Amino acid sequence: MSASAPTYTLYVIPGSHACRTAMLMLDHKRVPYRRVDVVTLTHPVVARLHGFDAGGQTRNAGGKRTLGLRLGDRLGTVPALAANGDRASTNHQISRFLDERYPERPLFPADPELRAQVEEVESWANETLQMAARRIPGAAAVRDPAAFSRSSGDGRMGYLLYRHRLVRRLLIPRILGSVFAVSRDLGRDPIVELPALLDRIDGWIDDGILGGDQLNAADFMVVPSLALILYRPDARPLFEGRPTLELVDRLLPKPA
């Protein structure tokens, strides 16, 4: 990038795995940007006021379309990239916006067949893994808010949502319960889904779709969700010895 290159503005929520994906893609492209942190729950309104929409998303959590999800899908979302009058919200839009304007260090392979494979993983990561990554640590948060407020204060993506521990303790369980339909019921703990999710990702790594010499949009979609799950201490042993953990360490290493 030249010295005269524009500085874009990226609106994010601190500790958001979706927002970290956009940051990783911008860093990969070596595109300069200014980061603006937005308070979670206010982000749909903030995004709309800055000219963004929700990119046509229709999300559900545990099979439920909660009020919070419906409002977010109707108003707007982050990550949201403002680029010299252009607007791109959702990582699907941002990745393609970046590849169109900055062809070097592409986020998608040139070969149509390989690109289709990357887009399949990207879509799965957005629709399935990203929500699982909210609900798996969320189950721990609603059962023991004090413990989760401590474990979520520092990690591969920094603090989650709120800098202060007391605020995390009071608000994160409420958000997870009401917006993402997370239950305190041990019998409904979504962590039971994690081994199958990790098996699937390991398979894509073995196939060379993820974790190759040239990182792609799917890598940047998958890894932040896994990093978020790793904020739940009892999820960590399920990652041990897997290629999946090696990929997370490559893109988002543990803080020193």
C-alpha cells in the first residue's frame, strides 16, 4: 500500500469472533484501517446510522429466531467496513470487497473448483460454526457467570465484549440467554456438538482446503470462532492434538 492509500474505518465489537475475521482479512491484505469499537447490543442501531445493513442474514440460535436476532438481522450488523463512501457489512461482503479492490494476497483461489470448496467452508463457518461458538462458551457463562467473567477477561482475542469483569458477569449471561437462547440445563449443553465440529474442520485441513500455505477467507472465518470456544476452559482438552488447534495457534496464538 502506498503512503497515500486511504484509511478505511472498521466498526467492531471487542472480542467478537465475527469482527476478528474482518480484522484478520484486512491485516492479510495489508490494508490500513481505523478501528471503532461499538458497544454490543447497540451495534444494530449504530450500524444502521452509519449506513450499513445486515447483509440479508437470517440467523437462528438453537433453532430459535429470538427477538434480538430478528432485530439485528433487520437493522444492521458488524463487522462493518466504511471505505471512501462504499459500505460493506458482514464478512461475506467484506472479503469480496477486498479481493475486488486489492487482488494481491487473494482471499479466494483463482481455480473455480478450489474456490467453490473454500466458499462452502466459509458458508458453513458463518452459518453453523459461528453460532456454535457463541452457544458453547455461553452455556458455561449462564451457569457460572463469575467464573466466566474471569476466564473471558483475556485470551486469544482479548477481553470479550466488556473490559470490566463485573459488567461481563452481569451482562454477558443475559445476552447469551435472551439473544442466543443459551440454557443453564446441563442436558442441553451445546459442547456435545464440539467433537463433530472439530472432526469436520480437521478433515478440511487434511484435504488442504484449510491451513494451506496460502491462507484464505475460510481460514479467517473458522479460526476466530474456535478461539472464542477456547475461552471455555473445559473445551480446551477436546482440541488437544488436533490439526485444528495448530491452525488456531498459527493465526491467533495464545497471548504471551
